[in-house]
Amino acid sequence: MNVFDAIRTRRSIRKYLNKPVEREKLSKILEAARLSPSAANRQPWRFIVVTDQKIKEELRAAYDEDWFVSAPVIIVGCALPSEAWVRSDGEEYWKVDLAIAMQNLILEAWELGLGTCWIGAFREDEVKRILGIPDEVRVVALASLGYPAEEKGSVTKRKPLEEIVSYNYW
Ligand SMILES: Cc1cc2nc3c(=O)[nH]c(=O)nc-3n(C[C@H](O)[C@H](O)[C@H](O)COP(=O)(O)O)c2cc1C
């Protein structure tokens, strides 16, 4: 699968087979995150891989969905703002860095036949409490991960290029 095919066919998966994700696949997915670019190459990220069913159940307090808890793996994408690059006008880049790494991880998972769903609507305070994440760390994204138990077509519902691209000027 080439990069464009992965981008074109990837969909958010919210139903998973009750089948564990192999260690080698998990390592490769995390390697895709590790190799990601970041502003000034600061790599201000940490990833927590949750596989323990008891902890996943606890995470309901942060995001209460059966499909989320039933995913074999939950990846928690964390940022250390103190390690990240800050533009001269004060704009902080840790969220951008984490988003890039999470997307690489998601695309690599798809290439390996695994589905994910990016979750943004979680309660950060609960994730931090349950997983013992230090105060200064921010949780940017959760991603459920596992073998898909649903088939979805390629990406269709997107704005047309004419609506989102302009040349030279706004
Ligand atoms: C930043 C971000 C946050 C998201 N948060 C959630 C979420 O909290 N719950 C959920 O079910 N899906 C979430 N999604 C998945 C989107 O709903 C999904 O990507 C979008 O509808 C397009 O569908 P597709 O991924 O199948 O192409 C999120 C996606 C992104 C990129």
C-alpha cells in the first residue's frame, strides 16, 4: 500500500475484532510515530500504550463508549510543552507535533491492516488521573487500535478542492 492509498482508504474504525495486536505490528506503528517530523526536531511526545482491560475500563471515566473500551489497544498521545518549540510570537507547536506523529501512527496501522479512531472528545483530567500522567504533560489525543470488525468505503465526505484551495492569494 502506498502512502496515497493509505490516505485514500483509511477510515475511522469503531468496531474491533477480539484479537490482540501483534507486538511486531505495535512496534512498527510506534516507530512510525517516533520517526515523525517536529518543529526544531524537539520530539516533545510520549506515547502510553494501554492494553490492560482493567485500565481500559477505567478510561470510561474519560470517554464512555463501549467500542472504545473494547479496542485491544488504546494509544494515548501526550505532549511535553516544555520540550517543544515556541515561535518568536509565542505560538506553541506541541499540538501540531503530536498531531503529525499521531497521523503517521494511524496511517502505518492502516497499512498493517489495523483500524484506529482518533478521539479528541475525552476528559483530559480523567486520563491524567487514571494513567498517572504528570501535571505539566498535556494529553493531545487518544487512538483506539485493533483489527477492524466493520468495512467502510474509501473517504468520500470531503469538501471539494475548489472550496479549500486558492493560488497565490486568499
Ligand atoms: C482531531 C480529531 C478528533 C476526533 N475526535 C473524535 C471523537 O472524539 N470521537 C469519535 O468517535 N471520532 C472522533 N474523530 C474521528 C472523526 O469523526 C473522523 O475522522 C471524521 O468524521 C472523518 O471520518 P473518517 O476518519 O472515517 O474519514 C476525531 C478525528 C480527529 C481528526
